[in-house]
Amino acid sequence: MPAPVRRLVLDILKPIKGPSVIDVGREIGDLPGVEGVNITVKEIDVDTITLSITLEGTDIDFGEVERKLEELGCVIHSIDQVVTGKRIVEEPDLED
């Protein structure tokens, strides 16, 4: 059995028209295995909003997240971070 996904950080493009950022967060937060959602607006232009979405949970199903985002009219630009395993491992701060 594969290790559970504990955190996903996604770069998302959302159309200006359509569900609000709040609604996107609520819809994603209701998915099984998702315990928390953080959405940060990175950029707004005439037609789209660029979002950074961080999901944390016990066993996040990327396929379900992707399906829900597409249903909401969003496009995944990139997967910027994945954390899997029995616990969340934070990235070390190497700047000193």
C-alpha cells in the first residue's frame, strides 16, 4: 500500500468568473482525507486568478482533488510540493 499523501502544494489558475476563492476552499476542504486548506492569491489579471493552494490531511487523493478543481473550472499549473509518509516532514532551512 503506498504511503499516504499528507500535504500538497498546487499552483492553480482559476477563471475570474465562476466560484469564489472561498467556495473553492470549501469544496476542496470537504474532500475525504483533507483536513486543512490554505489558499493564497498570487496574481490577478483580466481573466484569471493565480492561486497557491496548500492541502494537508491524513490521506489526500490527488485524483479527487484534480477532479474537483476541474469541476470548479480551475487548471493545475504545477505540483509544487508533495509530502508523504507517516508524518509531515518540514523542509529544512538551509539559509545561514
